[in-house]
Amino acid sequence: MRLLLLLLVVALSAGHVLSDDASRIDPADAPNHIGQSVTVFGLVVTVFVSNHGNVFINFGDKYPNQNFTGWIPAGTPLATDASLQLLQGKNVKISGRIELYDGHPEIKITSKDQIVSE
């Protein structure tokens, strides 16, 4: 019985990992997933804080040539988190719903749980 329960837990865990990988996309592929909830995975090129306090985590290239952005609105507690600068140059996963802003795909980040550095 224990062996059967262990096998069931392992099988369910493997299915969860596969489903996470299935929704993980490359930043360059983000325009093909507008309106979808996904995880974008890639190298962070820049982390930029605007004069208004918005934080932009750019993938692919520097603004305005980035192919994907994680956007943290000004005035949120996360926008003042100094550790965000440590994401630059690292492979990062950002999860959420992709929207278009000014022709570029982005995910609005409202929780640190949406960002995972690898």
C-alpha cells in the first residue's frame, strides 16, 4: 500500500513539473502568447527604474529594443526592493498574464512570487 501511495505521489509530482515546463516560453516568443498566463524564462539584460519609480526587467535587449518586459508599478512595495537589481545578467522566470504595451509584450508583476532567479 505504501509503495502504491509513493508511486502515486511521484506520478502527480512529475505531471506538475511537466505542466510547468509546458507553459514556459522564451522571451522572443512572448508576442505569440498575448492574453495567456505563462512563465517567461530567459536572460535579464537590464533592470531599469524610471523617474516615476516604475521598474522594468528587460529581456532580449535594452529598452526600447527589448523583446519582453516584466513591469513593476511605482508605488508598490516591490518597486523599492533593492534586490531586483541583482536579477540583471541572470536567467529569470517571470510568471503571469502577457499583455501588450506600446507594441511590446509585458507581464505586470504584483508579487515577488512571480519572479524566480535561477
